[in-house]
Amino acid sequence: MIVQSGNEHVISLEPEFITPQDGHEKQDCEIQAGKRWVEKHGDFYAKRGVTMLGDDLYSRQPFCQALKDKKLHFILVRTYAKLED
């Protein structure tokens, strides 16, 4: 979605579905679908200065690199579980 501080309206973006991909042995996943979305739409949103937000699922190097390659701004939150002593 596209959101703006102080604006009650949001715009839903075109989804990229998790589906088996031809020629791939491994099952598709959210990260791969996210990378496909960035590949398809990243240039458009980068030109508009959009900042991508994501949870810790996306805060790994390969996805961050895909965002950097498209020159997108991003904030990805990585959470850590407290280890018991």
C-alpha cells in the first residue's frame, strides 16, 4: 500500500502472488515473490522517492540488495528474540 502521514487515504498496490515458477525445483516463497515485485515495479516507485517498508522476513541481504539495485529507499525491521539464560 501507499500511505502518507496525515492522509487518511491509502492506495493498494498490485500484488505478486506466491505461485510455483516454471523451471524452479524449489517451492516459491514470499521473498521470491517480493523480489519479482521489486523487479517489475521498482523503477517506477524509485523515480517517485517511495520508501519501502518491511518486516524482518525481508531484512536479509538478498532482498536488501534487490532494493538497492533499483535505488529504492527502504526501512526493514529486524527483531530479535530474547534468549533465555
